[in-house]
Amino acid sequence: MTPLLSVKDVAKYYGPHIGCTDVSFDLYPGEVMGIVGESGSGKSTLLNCLAGHLPADRGEVFFDTRVDGPRDTLKMREPERRLLGRTDWAFVHQHARDGLRMGVSAGGNVGERLMAVGARNYGDIRANAQDWLGRVEIDASRIDDRPTTFSGGMQQRLQIARNLVTGPRLVFMDEPTGGLDVSVQARLLDLLRGLVRDLGLSAIIVTHDLAVVRLLADRLMVMKSGHVVESGLTDQVLDDPQHAYTQLLVSSVLQV
Amino acid sequence: MTDYNFAYLDEQTKRMIRRAILKGLAIPGYQVPFASREMPMPYGWGTGGVQVSAATLTPDDTFKVIDQGADDTTNAVSIRQFFEKTADVETTTETSEATVIQTRHRIPEEPLSEDQILVYQVPIPEPLRFLEPRETETRKMHALEEYGLMHVKLYEDISRHGHIATAYAYPVKVEGRYVMDPSPIPKFDNPKMEMAAIQLFGAGREQRIYALPPYTKVVSLDFEDHPFDPSKAPHPCGLCGAEHSYLDEVITDDQGGRMFVCSDTDYCEKRRAAGHVGTLTQEAAA
Amino acid sequence: MIKLSNVSKVFTLHNQGGTVLEVMRCANLFVPAGECVALTGVSGAGKSTLMRIIYGNYVAAAGEVLVGDTDVTQAEPREILQLRRETLGYVSQFLRVVPRVPTLEVVAEPLLSLGVDEQKAKARAAELLGRLNIPEALWGLSPTTFSGGEQQRVNIARGFAHNFPALLLDEPTASLDATNREVVLTLIEEAKARGTAIVGIFHDEAARERVCDREIDVTGFSPQVAA
């Protein structure tokens, strides 16, 4: 099987400081990988390098494109990479307002990616938006409301609908449940799990919340000071951590 | 002649503006940055159009200025006088007589010919501005032809009003490439933009010039199931009876009385001179 | 079906002075299809550790753990996940689910992740929940609010939803009443009859006697004995 994403020796430096370095892994279709680590461990830097939001200083990121097979996205021309960003890739930001157009209605937010890839039938776009609002459990009557009138959890779900409407194959998520209260988090996690399973999505989820990765991620990568210190099956890394830092991380979680 | 250099601006400035105009003509719809000068009038009064006109005029030109279709409003009169004074060119109110026409918010009703130039005053040249405030991002969107956002605006219109409610500054796609703001002309005028004359757009405050060479393909954006409709008020002109001209609504008293008259004053006057009469003129005569 | 060869397990506690705990050495175990093996030994002898090593939850320090054709100690995460989806089931003592998900879906999930049609998966889930005497009124509720015994039964239903060729059972009859204990033992017997290889921990001696073909005392795998 060809990996959907094949990351080879990616590094990013901020001047003399290491953002992340020596990162290599393969992500296969349908796999969900979590990246955990404390603030400043380089997990968000890595995610942004992979998604093309930050230029990496070294390495290769091969994505298995629909037409041409594996291509190094770091060497792609910007128009091609941005096209990927609108079609096969999705990026869910921690703060919904970074990923939404707050001045545009919920329907317009969901429809934007469709229009960006050439949809020109209003009725179809709206029907599609309505369908997706339903899938993320937003009442269809809210379709013409702006996200400013939505709760935090609804905004996050709207952001997910907006991202998934074009049927991406790879979703990058940066702390998707951060800043939400626990009951809303649970609902969102359940939703994400269902979508990942039903749509066969691959995902890379950056979070510092070990409970989130236990429920969502098949695999885990633990980062510290820009380096990957441990990786493996999620429950194995959490239940039988091998590296000192992972042991510390796991034992630091408050038991409820 | 006065002590001004011809058409107010110095020769080097006019050369710089002409280079921008030529570049704009070479890449129809693309916004060319230029070093906009201070003009002896406030921003918003047509400083961009005036600079383009100044760089375009020759001593042999005949110049016409319209503001919302009228030759006799303050803005039109002052700009016409400005060039009478600084360039000593002939001026006219007759569309067919003019070689250079500077306009604010209208295209003349009478079709223009290949030996004419239409200069638009543009307040905000960036059609994506209100959806994406970052200039760095909008320039990238133009460069990469990422225009989905433009349709989001039209989508929002339909979802809110049931139809595309944008009635002026209606976005167009030029030669299948650049999305362009046609300046705040009514959408009624959009189809006229595929014309024989050269069209130049100047935005003084925003320091941008863009252009349409003759016969450039200009398509108003729309949806398959909500096609572009260049509608106007469903009345004939009250003065000249014209059925297919763009109309201004004029409130005549405080009892709700109103009338619709051609916004293009030259067009209306010519028709009346030719004997056409509207309902209002008939009433007045009776 | 399940074959362990010379498996050892070491815990290195980096944050407690680098203490190295060797808890298992040279463990060997073979369970053919259709056989049920009980792991015995006092508490702390390493019964659960051994089960977790088989499941890929703990990393073996050395040795080979074959489940079917897959060596769990060498497999990529996705291979282990595939193994867990298709071949190797695990009924733990604790139910770990996403909050808010209805019981019926919790039980149907292993089938859904195999791509089984939703109707069929839910029908199978309903059948098991019925047999395990979970009142139908509770099926639409999240099991997180259930009593310990109910949660245990939901967990068992989930573990038996798919007919795994290999199954790990950690105290499947603990905290169950006589009726439900009987149901679970019948489920185990049915699985054996289908050819499922089972490794289990049963503190319930009568249950052990009834369903297990052999007992393995894991005390024999502890380094002190082996040394």
C-alpha cells in the first residue's frame, strides 16, 4: 500500500532555535495520527510545515495525489499546493475564527470551498451546505446565520463542515477541541470519530490532551524540544511509555 | 495658455502613468500599481480618473466629463473646467463629439466608437476587498486565480434577498482571467463594457490603474440558476420617453410624487431635440 | 493461533531513578484454534501483562508474539490495528468509550469499523444486548452512566459482536449475577466451538473449570523462577 503522506527528515529552524527536526513518518489511508507534546515542543510547527503554511528548511513531504501519485509538496509550486489545500487537504484550526469567515453566513462558509473549485449552481451549493450542517449537527434553520451568533462548539463544528465539504483525504487538526468545555468536547470527538470512520479520512491531530488522542488517534508521536522522542500505537505509547519524557507526560495527567 | 504644464502633471509623471496604462492594456483587468500624485482636489472626487485623463489627453482632444450620467453636476463641471484651464482642450457635453470621456458611475447610453477613450473614476479597485481585507492575500488570489470568494458574496446576496442584490460595482471576469471591479457603475451598464472604445480605470487614493482594450470579453459573474440580470427601473423616461435607458428617480414633492428620467443628460436632450416626448412633457404641454 | 516464544518484559522507570523492573522472562505459550487457556497466578504475577503483550498494548523486550501470521512485537501500528479489527478481540475489565455514544452503537462499532452494513451491525448488537439482559430502554443511552455490572456486560457484548478468531478475556464473569454469568459462559463455549483461540483470566474457578482446556501459571514466567 502506498502511504498517503510520507514525511522524510523534515526540519524547521527559527534562527538558531529548533522548531522541529529529524521528523520522518508514513501515514497510510484511513490512519489517524496524534502528535502530542507540551507547548513549544514543535508539534504545531511541524503541522504547519506539513500543511504548507510554513516553509520547511529541510526534508520531503510526499503526498499521494489523485492524478500524479506521490509528489513532494514542499517542492510543489504554490498554486498547486494551494489547490491541494482547497481540495484534498483540510485544516481545522484551534480557534474557529481563524478558519471561518465571521462576516459570512454558515451556508456561505460551507459553500466557499465548493465555489472555489468551480461549483456555480446556487441550489446545489445550498443543498450541499445544508447536508453538511446536518452532518455536524447544526440545525438547518441556522444556515443563513453568521458564525458570530454561534456558540464555540457550533463554530468548531461549522469549521469542520466547511473543511470536509469538498471530500478531502487528509485533515490537519490543530488542537481541535482546545478551548471547548468538556461536554462540547465529547460531542465533537464523537462527531470526528464518526466522520473519520465513515469517510475513510486520514488525519493528523496536534493536541496536548492525551484523552483526545486516546479516543481519536490510531498512532501517536510524542515530541519534545523539536524532536520526536517516541512513536507507536496510541494505547501502547500511553500505557507502556518507553521514553522518559513520555512517562512523565503520561504520569502528569490528573486522574478523574 | 496658462503657466501650467500641459494637463497639470509634469511630463515625467505622465510618462509614468502612461506606462501603467499600457501595462494595464496589455494585461486586461490586472490592477497596475502607480505612484498616484496629489491633485488639487480631494480624494474621492476623481483624482485617479483625472490623472489618467491628464496622461491621455493631447492638445487635439475633445473632452467630456459626466458624473452619474450628467454633464452639469459639480464634480463634472469642476473637472471639465480643470482641464479647460490646465490643458486648454476643447470640451463638449455631446458624447459623439468627445474623444476622451471621464466618467463617474455611468457608461454613456450612446455606443462609443474605436476612436474614443472612456476614463473611469474608481474609489476601491479591489473587488475582493470586503471579503478579504489583506492586500497580500487578495493579490495572491488574483495571481493564482482563486476567485471562489467572489461567488461567496453573490451567494450571500441570494441567501439574504432571494436574488443577487448587488446593483452596482457588480464584479466581472475579464477575458476569462482577472476578476475586476467595474467601478460603481450600475449593473445595467455591465453588458456595455464589451465595447469599441478603450476603457481606462484610475483609483487615485488606492494608487491603481487598470484597463480594458477594445472588444475585451467582460462577463458578469453569476450562478447557473441565478443568471446575471442587468435590470433597471421598469419605466420609460418621463422627459424623452426612452424605454431602454438607465433612469434616475427624482422626487418631485413631499406628497410622494416622483418621476423617472434618463440619467444620461446628453442622451435625453438629444432625443428630445429629435422630437421624442415622455409622459411628463406631454402633461406639461397639456 | 496464538504463539508466544521466549517473551520477556522489562519496565524502565526513567523518572524514578531509572529503576529497571524485569517482570517476565522466557514466556512461552501456544493456543491452537478452538482452545481456551486460562492464565493463573497470584495477583501481580503478570497475567494482565501477558495479555497486554499479546494485544500489542505493552512492548515486549524480547521474543516473538504470533497472532495468526502477525508478529505483534514487530508489526507496524496499522498492522496491529488491522489485527485488532479483524482477528484479535479483547474484553477488558473496564469499558472505555467516547462519552455520549449510545450503547447500541458502542456494541456495533467493531462491526462498523469492519465495514459491516449499519443495519446488520445494529441487529447483531441488539441480539447480544438482549441475550445479556440489558433492558432495551437503555440501548439508546451512553453506557458511561451504567452500573458496573451493566458496563461489564456492554463490554462483553462489544467484544463478542465480531466473531474474532482469537480472543483475550480479562475476568469476563466478574461482577455478574448467576444468570448473566451463564450467558457469558455460553458465549465463550460458542466461540470455542467456532474455532476461536481464547486466552483468559478467570478468578471464578467454576467458570475456569467449565470453559478452559488448560491452565498456565504465569508465575513460571517470572525472572526469579527462571533464574
